[in-house]
Amino acid sequence: LEMKIVSENNAEFKNNDLSIIMKIGKFIPKEHQIKKEDNFISKIDNQYPWGIDGIKPENLIEIKSIKITNKNETYNIPVNNLTGIYSPSFKHTQISIGLDKTIFIAMSNGDGAGAYNVVWTIKDNNVKDQFVFRDF
């Protein structure tokens, strides 16, 4: 898929059959439930927060939405699959489509000690799997 960064907070990946629009934006702390342990953020909205590495919540960037459109269908990845995925990077995003039309969205996000990878597997307008890992 061809990637076009539409704006600082908006990227589109598309080919003749498919369009995937990702929107990112500022994390608004008061819109979330933040749990701290020993002065460090341990959970955000009851999820482990990936990509924060001590970043103050006011400086965090989150994924606001991922919308997949093919022919006449539109599918939005559910918010609970985006919760905990912080400091996203369009530059380090790859999208692959399997022979059975399964969509794989892979992102390398964060940096330094906060670096991590996430892979979503989407089939029939459903997130079948979400795998988050550190490769170091």
C-alpha cells in the first residue's frame, strides 16, 4: 500500500482496493483513568501503557482512530484495541494483505527504552489478534 502523510496527525495508506486512514493526536489526561505506582504510570484506562517511558501524560500522543475502507465497507478498529498504544510513528508503519484478504498492520512505536512493536491482524472487519512486543 502506498502511504501518504496527509498532515502531522493524519496518514493514509491505500491501493486500488483499500484505504486505511490513521489519525493520531494529543493524549488528554482528564479523558482517561491514569493509575500510578511509585510515581510512575502503571495503567491507563486499565491497560499497560506502551511507549511512554516516563513521558508526562500531557506530552503523550495516542492513536485516535484507524479506519479501513474497502469498496463499500468501512470498519473502525475498536477503541479498546488502541488503548495503551502510545507514541505512534507513521514512518515505521507497514501494512500487508494476505491472500485471504487478512490485513496486517504493523507499527514500531516509541523510542529508546519506550520502544515497542504492535501488530494487528484484521479479518472480515474484525480484529482477530493484537500482538504487542519489545524486540530488544
